[in-house]
Amino acid sequence: MPNIEIERKFLITGDFKSEAYQSERVTQGYMACNTEGRAVRIRIKGDKGFITIKGAGNDSGLSRFEWEKEISVEDADQLMKLCDPGVIDKVRYLIQAGIHTYEVDEFHGDNEGLIMAEIELKSEDEKFEKPSWLGQEVTGDVRYYNSQLVKNPYKNWKA
């Protein structure tokens, strides 16, 4: 049975860092990205490596296939060399809100200034707590997909 990820994305409008219980640096690159929203991602998060395959999202942008496997950091380093040009560099903060955990990404490098939160849900209509720092929802807006931020970084949007 396929792994379906259901998540919503939001921009951040206030101070969230004081609520974080954990943070770590994340770097990731992409290979085999295409316009249908399919991507192969290589990620280094802390002292672990990962390879992830993501499918195209559904019409609402809330659900998509995701498969992930942990790999060694050495393997991830080698695979990063095969990725398309550009890299995502961010710090990920974990924040508990009710029964859910928000992953808040503060981007660096070419995406400096962008701060975005994601929450994973069990169903598309699941209710969840919305902290005061949660701003505009950008779920389904492909510009905010990390795979697209590599191709068209946030720094280019300011024109």
C-alpha cells in the first residue's frame, strides 16, 4: 500500500522560536524533478542521510505519495553530487501544538527570508490547532515546494 503524505503549509507571521523543542540544520538537493510534481530528494538532517521519492499532489495539493529511506551520510554526500544545481539550506524547528507537531523551516542561502510551517495530518479534513504565528496558507502553491525553491529561489521573487 502506498505511503500518502497529507500536509498543509503556512507562512509564518510572528515569533515561533521560543516554542521550539528541537532544531537542526537540513540540506537537501533534488534529482529527477519534473513539472508534474514528482521528485527524488536527497537530504542530510543532522547526522543522518535520507533518500525520498515524492509523487504528484492531488488537486487540492494536500495529499501526495511519499516514500523515504534512511541512508548513510556518506551515501547522501555522494548522491548530493548528482543532484540538479542548487541546494536547499534551512534550519528546521519542531513545535508542539495540541496533538500535532509543526515543522517550521527557516531558509538560508538563496531562500533567505522565507519561513514556512508544515503540519502532517491523518486526513484532509482533520482539525488542528493554529498557533498565533501561523500566517497565510500556501498549501498547493507549487512555488513553495522545496523542489521548486531550488529552481526559482525566494530571492528572485522580490522583484
